[in-house]
Amino acid sequence: MRSRFGATILKNRVPLLLLTVLGFWSVGALSPTQAQACTPAVLAPVTVSGTDGDEVVAISVTVQAAAAGIGDKLTRVSFASVTNGVVEVQGASTTVPSSVTINPPLSSWTFVLRKLERGRPFMVRYIVTDLCGDVPKFAGHGLGSPQVAPPTATATATAPLPTPTVVPPTATPVAPSPTGAQPTILDQYVLNGPWHYDFAAYRPRQFTTGLDLDAGAGRALLNNPGPYAGWDALLTPNEPEDQVFGSSDWVTLRLNRQATLAIVWRGGPVVPSWLASWSRGDDVVIDGQTVPTYKKVVAAGESTLGGVYQPGEPFSTYRNTFTVLFAEANGTPPAPPPVPAGREVPRPNETCPTWVHDQYVTTGPDGRLYPTWHRQIDPIYWCYFRHEHGSDPELFNPGYKPAYGYVTAAAGASEGHAGFKSYVFDSGTGYRWLISHHFGTASIDRACARFHALDIAVANPGTGEIGADLHLMGDYGMSVVNATGQEMTPAACPMQATQAQADGSNGLRKLPVQSAGTIFYEPWRVDSHDNILGFHPMDLTINSRNPVAICNTPACDQAIITGETGSFRFVSRENAGPSVVAEAQTGSFYTDPRGRAIRQAGQAGAIRQYVKPGFSATGGTGPMCFTLDPWRARYVCSSPLLEVDLNLEGALRSPN
């Protein structure tokens, strides 16, 4: 089941998460019979409580119980996610996600949302519980002069999951597909808030009769495409937040070449001023209604489109968002890309044929071909690979390609391709790091899998010189229950913790376990001693908040499928960050797969390592590093930690 608030969930997923992660409980609730007989309703008027010049920097939200005929009261407010803001309750900032129990229940309750960074929108998603049930709400402000949303009473029977958010990336050209064929007209689309990437979709050559123009839970059928038949279509998100969003740069488009664009305007008779420079085009018909279009020839590179409202424009109604159409510069529909003879034809917005995926390879240090990084969506055929690998290594160093599985093969091990993840971040100490490791969360076999591929590369971003390029099977120590620290005891490895301790490993994997409360965080820390590479991990930890599958109990004899994608991960360097220091072994040298003993080139299991003589670099300490970009996933180390979902077009699937 898909939530309209940006999450993919199982039918039983919501109550499980809300009760165990956010600490929800009931205060002053009606009896089950009474609750079934009434409908939850909450008003949430917003007032501006702080400005900086023309910019709104704080709002005050007063939630009011509004269910009819029962003397309704509020019992709880649960903050699900916040974007570019801090929530204050009774004058003190509060953690998000979190829950505030209102005891005794009240008819109204107020909190404040303050903006963190000027020049960007800010927003909070929250859930209000009255005596009848849960009501999801949001509040925030775009850019420009003060405006507030009118109060609305909303009813629902199901609370949404917290929705990950993302900060817009800096658009940079992405390497073309190995086929060498011409890519789609649109290379990337960046949502500048709200960030509903799983409710957006680019449909190459599909603006034809019968197309549903709403990629979310709604429905808007195209009856007549007019002269635009066969054009590409970008279905923008049409969620409630998008329908009231005032912005001059709601969507940033990056075009691979000059193109003719058309805006299919579904927002009613009032057209925002950013469309003033566009020419009126022919009408199309959607759900039996004639809808206008606006056309413009746009150059290759970046272009921005505003929201359905102008910045600072008061709104009194929800406006449907628009669809963007793309044709070649001369107005002709784009042609399908060629397919090599004898190959299965890729279909846009469907799973890529195996041959498309298998083009993305690189030569490892041993001269063999290995799979390497690729985008979630193929840039030529716009088909889905159904998994993601995190950061584009081109962000680390142009031309650098990690050889996923190089050290795994040398160790005689087996690790699924979709589980290889990469992280590019600047340390704050003058160096750029690329960490690649195997972190698949789709199989509960990971409760026994202590050693995983780990690649560390460090470069000077100014000169591009690589000072270290290291590979090992990282020792992630024993596995324990994340909520309690209890040792995991799967039948396949009941003594795994005892063995790791006997070996002196300080690696640690904290796994979510349903019977212990299902806290969806899974930090993995690699062992920090016994390698001869000059690599000192210290507190380096990679964490995931949304694993694909978890264990049922510490015995881990049943997989619990969460409905998550495993795509939200972050890097922690809290007390002591990682470092690479040239020690006894420098230049190119060879070791065993665990990086603990010297081997000779060509010897079975020998892994090539490199550390520049005299090299010394640290990975920094302090704030956690999280991705800002669902397309190329550059990681930024700052506070607060933002939740980000990399699930472009809702296309990720297990075993990502």
C-alpha cells in the first residue's frame, strides 16, 4: 500500500512503526465503539510569528479538536518530519520524529516552527490525534512575503509514515549510457520542495490518449493529446502540499539538448506570472475538460519552473499541478533510441533488460571485469534498474569506477550486486572520501555475515590526486539487537558473538528485531585494528533507517518484510573519524583480502592496495553525513540530519 504522504508501507506497517518508534500511546481516548462511531477532525490555523525583512522565518500553529458532537479533545501531536526547520514546544526545541502526549487532553494546543536556513522553504509534517483518531497535517512557508494557509478540517483513519526529505542538488552532467546512443531530452528533474520524488515520473514518448497524468494516488486521464501526441511527459507531484506551494523555482529541469517544452496547466483560470513569457499553445482534454497549454523553446542545461502559486501569493484553494511536455527543438516528438541487434527492447518506466544493466562494468586491479556504479534509471532508455548504489563516484574523481565485488571474489565470498553502496563526502579537513561497502538489508542472512567488502579511496579535491585506494573484507564484528544489545543467535551461527569477541573484534552490527520493538536503525561499525593498510576506521559507522527485511527474534528464523527500500543511509564519525596514514607499506602493494598480511602480486587472493608515500588524511569528526541528491547522492556532513529517500519514481524494489 502506498501512502499519499510519500511512503511505501505494508498494511500493518503504520501501527507497528508509530507504537514502537515514535512511542505513541493513548490518553483520554474514547471506547473502541465510540471511536468507530466518530470521524477525527482537526483545525490547524497558522500565524506568522517571525520575519526577517520580507522573509517569513517562524510560524505558530494552533491545532484545534473539531470532531462534531463529542466534546472533542486533543490527546497527542506527533512530529513526523521537518524540512529546514526546528520545532519548538513550550519554548524549547524538540527532536523530530517525536511525540508529545497532551495530558490532560485539551481542545487546542500550539507549537512553533522556526526556519534554519534563509532563502529556502521550511515545513513540518505532523499527526494530530483527537478522541476519534489520527489526522495527518503539514505546515510551513515558501519564499516571499508572509502568507498562511487557511484552516481546514481533515479526516483520515490511517496515519502516514514520516516522509524523507531532500535538499536540491547542484545539477552536474551525468555520464552517458555505455550504448553511446542519444539520451532522453530530460536528464534530471530536481524538486525544490516539497520533495515527492516517488510521486513524480518522466514518461518518454508517452503523452498519448489514456495516460494517467497523476503519478500519485489520484487519477487524471488524458482523453485527447492534441498536437502533442508522442511527446515526453514529466508528471509532477500532485500531493496536497504541492497544490498550495508558492515558489519561483519549484522544479529545476536539466535538459540534455535544446527542446520545445509545453506546460499543461491544470491549476484553473489563474495562471502564475512565471508563465507570462510562454506562448499560448493548443488545448488538450483531460477527464473530459479542455485544458490550456503554454509553449517555449528552452536551451540545453538548467531551467526552472515555478509552483502553482507565486511566492508570497495568498491561496484560497488547492490547485492541481502541471505536466511538462518535451519535444525536439523543432517540435517533433523524440524518436525511440536504437537497440543493438538481437537485444530485448527496453521499455521506459519498466525494469531494464539484463543486457542494459550489464553494460556498466569496470576493470578491476586484477584485470577482470566487475560491475560498477550506475544511476537508478538508465539515461538512454529510462528503464529502471530497481536498485541504487548511493553516490556517483564521478563526484569523487572523474573517471574513477569502483569494482564492486573485487575483494569479495578474492576472498572466495559471495555478495549480491544490489547491496554495494557508495558514499562520497568532503571531510572538512581538505580531503574527499569515497567509501564503498556491501550493506544489503534484504536478507536476514546478514545476522551471520560478519565480513563484508569495504573500499576506501581518499583524494585531494583541489588537484584530483588520489592518495589512498584500499580494499578489504571489513570485519563488522558481532550482531546484536539494536534496542537491547542482546546477542543474535541464528541457528546458522549461534556462537557468532562469542567468536567475534574471542577474535578481539570491536566491529559491531546492531540489527532491528521485531520482538524487541522494531526500531528501524541499523548501524554497522567496522573493526578498527589489525589491518596493515594504514587505514584507521575509529568510530566510522554506516547506518540505515529503512532496512528491507528484519529478523523476527534474536534467533532470526523468520524474515519480516518491512515494505521499505533500504535507500536512506547516513555516515557517522561521532567521536573519532577515520584516517589513512602512510605507514610501513606505501606505494602499490598486495595483501590478503582482510588487509592483515602481505601477499605477492599474482598470488591467490592477493589484493592490490595503494597509499602515497608520506600521505596522511582524516575523515573528520562531528555531524553525520547524509545525501542531498536522489540522482547522484553526494553526501554532506552537517546538522541537523535530514531524512532522504532515494526512491526515484517509486521504482526501487527488494533486494536493493
